[in-house]
Amino acid sequence: MAISSPYPPHPPHPPHPDGAPEGGALRHAHWWQHKWVRYGALITLLALSGLVILALVREQTGTEGFLVGLGLAVLPVPLLVAAFRWLDRVEPGPWRNLVFAFAWGACAAALMAIVANSFATRWIATETADPSSADTLGATVIAPIVEESAKAAAILLVFLFRRRDFTGLVDGVVIAGITATGFAFTENILYLGNAFGTDQLSGDGGIASVTAATFFVRVIMSPFAHPLFTVLTGIGFGIAALAGDRQRVRRVLLPLSGLLLAMAMHALWNASATFGEWGFFAVYGAFMVPAFAVLTWLVVWTRQRELGTVREELPAYAAAGWLTPGEPYALGSMRARRLARDHARRYLGKPAAREVARYEAYATSLAFLRHRGRLGRAGADFVVRERELLNELWRRKDIARPALDHAARMTAPPVPLAMPPWPMYGVHGHGHPPGTAPGPYPQARYPQPPPQLPHPHPHFHPGYSGYGPYPPPHGAQRNQ
């Protein structure tokens, strides 16, 4: 029984730069289909949202309160961003995705939340003639639904339009966390600015002031609150990213389930203020802290599994000659990666270290791509994407390979070896091998990759093109 492969036997021709089909029926794309038009519209939307939210917050807090709130609210932002970047170090996502996520949370999501929450609360107060109950209902029901939906929109946009950069659970956690960090930043400006205004009217100051209490609760005790809620949505999208193209129900239900959990946790957190004098601390200690610990463990465990995937999948490319034997081990260790970048920086400068970092990122993407192909979850562009990643590695091999080989030697466990009776280069004054440059950073020679990819795994997806002719990158020359 023949199985038709879902992948083309040869990489398809690149699309027309204007997006026209191969038949040439459409010579020129419409102006709104150009990439720069979409980018311009998105930047304009975020900029306008930022200006509007700035005006609204300043109107509620006053200029002085706004400046005080801004100065205090910015304090936890670098720590949170650094934490999420640390989680993303195995396969770093593009900075533009993180900048978009933070800007969406701080501008667009915050604006939608302020407008929708105010409108809903006023409508409830008018209909029920009970402003106190309207405020409680707005905080415990309306706010969680509106705010988590607004933040989830950023995750959805990255999931749909930056699919290559969104491949697993860690990507969902990072995008969700950065979005929520931006949202919490704007919200903290509002709360801290209003608290400062209250202190100005009452004349309070110091530790007993409302500003100090608000700062302690929102910045010291719970800077992770909003990221914790939205990370649940990100986990749903991250698991959905691991599903195959045919598992459409799973790809829809998982993000929705994560969003509902985020809303529920947010509602419980907001409702804790109504549970009595110690209700807030009870919810914080019995629910928020354990949930934060469990999610942190889950993400760190997933990060270690990603490193294991790198060590398992890349040896096939090393056996085929695309990587050196020590690279899979070095690329599967964060310590070895750091040593490789430091080695390149020490002897060749910062540009070389950046090239090594890019090499590490492309190699990691290649390992994840092969892993998805082995599980039958690769997309229709598997062959094209694999060739792109291998070409990127080949372009940087002269700089990255010696650094990674050095890191592999430095981090590999010691193995006792007997001294051979014949002379060895570099031992007891025998010099260096012919064809390599002397010094601490030799430009070693490596064999030309063979004209084929690694043999596929026995359980590989039938569409995986791991056989047949595969010419080396254009312009590559065989080392003598």
C-alpha cells in the first residue's frame, strides 16, 4: 500500500516577492498585502494606544502622581523580563516578538481593560443602583474576563503570524509572561499614582502611607501575579503548538482551557480582598505561592527536556558530517554554550560571539524541527526549513565549530587515556597539526558534508525527506 508523502520531493520554488502565485495570474499584490504595510499598521495601533493610555492614566493620577507611579512601577520590570529571557535561552525567540508582546500588554491590552472595565462597572451600577456591589462584581468577574482576554490576544497573534517562533510550551510561557509584565507595568502606574494622590490629600507619608502599602503588595509581594495568570493561557497555546496539523480540536480547546484557568485564578486573586481581614494573605500563602512554585518547576523541567532533545537529535547530523562529533554535547549544555561564546569573544571579539550565539540558536531549531518530524508533527515546509537551518549553520561553521569544540572539551567528563607510543601533535612539543593556525584559537579543517541528509529514524514520519541527493550549500568548497 503506497503512502503519499505530504512533503514535496524537492524544495518548492520561492514565492514571488509580491506574493503572486506561480502561474503569474496576479502580477502585483494589493498594497495592503505588503509586509511593511502590516508592520506600519501594527506600530501605529500600538503607538496610538500608548498615547491614549498615557493620557487616561495621567488624567486619573495627575502629573506628579503619574511620575511617582512610573518610577516605582518600572522597578520589577527588568527582573521579570530577565527571568523570562533566561527561560528562553535554549532557543531564544526574536526580540521583535518580545517587544511586541510587552508593547501590546502595556498599551493595547491596558487600554482595552480600562475602557471595558469602566464601562461595565458603570452600567452595572446604573442598572442595580448599588455602586459598591458594582465595584465588587467588576473586580471579581468583569476584570478577569476582560484583562485576560486582552492579554491572550497578543499570544494568539504571535501563535498565528509567527508560527516558526512558537514551537512549544516555553515559547508560550515567555510570550505570555512578557505580555503580562507590560500590562502590570501600566496598571501599577495607575494604582501607585492614585495612592500617591490619596497620600497628598491626607498628608500621610513614610511607611504608614497608602503609597508604601500599595508598593509592598503590588511590587514586593506579588510582582508575578499577572504573569502567573497569563502564563496559564501561554501553556495552553504552547501545548497546542506541539499538536499535529490534523488535531484541530486539541489546538482550539487547549488555549481556551488555559484562558479559562487564567480567568479563574485572576478572579480568585481579586476576590481575596473580600474574604475578610486575612483573606488576602490566606489566598496568597495557600494558593498563589504554591501555584507559582509548580509552574516554575514545570517550565524549568521543560527547559531541561529541550536540552535533552538537542542532545538526542543532533548526533544524526554529526554522523552525516554537518556537525563535528562534539557539537551535539556542547549544544545540549547551557554551560558549554556560554563557554563557547566566551571563547569566541576572548579571541575574535564580540561579533564572533554573536555569530556563535546565532549558530547555537539555529542548531537548536534544527534539533526541534527533526524531533517534530520524527513524531509526525512537522509542517508542510519541513524540507525547506531544514535546508534553511543547515545553510545558516554552514555559513557560521568556521567561527562556531572551534569554539564549540573547545567548550565540549572543557565540559566533558574526564576519561583516562593511555599515552600512545607514536608522536602526537600538541603533546611534548610536537607542535600543531598541518593545515591549522597556531595559537589558542586554531582554524581547524573539517570535512565537506556529504551530499545527503542523515538517515531517517525508523519511526520517522513518512513524509520526512531524510534520503536522496542533497547538495551542499551554494558556494561551499571541499576542504583539502
